[in-house]
Amino acid sequence: MHIVIMGCGRVGSTLALKMEAAGHEVAVVDQNASAFRRLGRGFEGRRVKGIGFDRDTLREAGIEQAYAFAAVSNGDNSNILAARVARETFGVEHVVARIYDPRRAEIYQRLGITTVATVQWTVDRVVRRLMPQGSVPELIDPSGQVALSEVAVDTAWVGHRLTAMEAAAGARVAYLTRFGQGLLPGPDTVMQEGDIVRFLSTTDQIPHIERVLAAPPVHE
């Protein structure tokens, strides 16, 4: 597949090398030619000097044949504009823009532009590590609002239905791991000793889920 990447900073260059190593054809766009040095001599893709949201520059990078486009420069405005041009002008289906401002990222996410809010993502990860009983989200959606998290559960929950845990925590059990195997729970699935439970919830629900499940159940 052909991938076009706007921005050849640390993120863009690392992404380009990873995509090429995976066997894809890659073109990198940056208005600063010296930035291409981050790609190294072994990079075989295209290096296109120009403004990432300029249509002629994007055509030179092969946007008309692109399967995906990633806007990961240091500018929110440039990333959003380039993402919109790639999607709306050239019809690229898989488009992602990196956004530093989490409020703007949420707005553009609602408009259908997939965004990666790097600041929100980093803050959430740090907070999870700092909390005494903090779970570490294994997956956070691009807006930073929804997370898949492994949550520590008090052993007193063993023998109780997962539906009781969901009711107490106010969140959904996505799946659990039992004897090293993933298991999708049903309405009658009961917690067993050694089970690892993962919840799907909004990020702001995680502390509440942790507090509830760190204590024995009040009732089933």
C-alpha cells in the first residue's frame, strides 16, 4: 500500500521507517529538506519538499494513489488542513491527524476526522501510572475519551457474576483472560480465581471502577 506522511520530525520519520519496514511504499512530505536526514540513507521512499496541504505537493507525493495519509507535523492547523484536503479533495479513506490541543481534537473527531490527541494521551498514561491502584489503559481512542483497561479486582468478587461487577462499577466488561486465554463473558459468566478483567469505559470512569472493584461486593 502507498502511505503519505506529512511531517518528518521524530514521529513522522519513525512512522515512515516502520511503514516501509512493513513492506509499504511511503512518501514523506516536509517543507524543511534537512528534516529528511532523520530517515537515514536506507530509506527508499519518496522525499517531497513542500507544504503538506498544498495540492500539487500532495500529488507529487502520490496522494491520488494513497491508501492512507498521516498528518503529524508540529502544527495543529497544518495537520487538520492537510487531513481535510487528503480526505475531501483526494478521497483518501484512512486519514489521521495529530493534534496537541485536546479540546480541538475532540471537535474534529466529532466532524469525522480521526485525530490523535498526544497531550491528552500522555496525561492519561502518566495519571494511570501515578495512581496508587491505577490501572494502565491498554487502548485509548484518538479523542482520549474511551479506554480499555485492566482493572484489579478484590478476591471477594470470585464466585460472583460479571454482570454484578458491571452493575456495581457502572461500566462494561469487555473481556477477561482465564488461564491465558481470552474469554468473552456471557450473562452467566462467573468470576474465577486468577481471572484478569478488562473494562471498556470512558477515561474519567476509571478511578470510580477501580475504587468499587478494589473493595468486596456489597451485594450481587
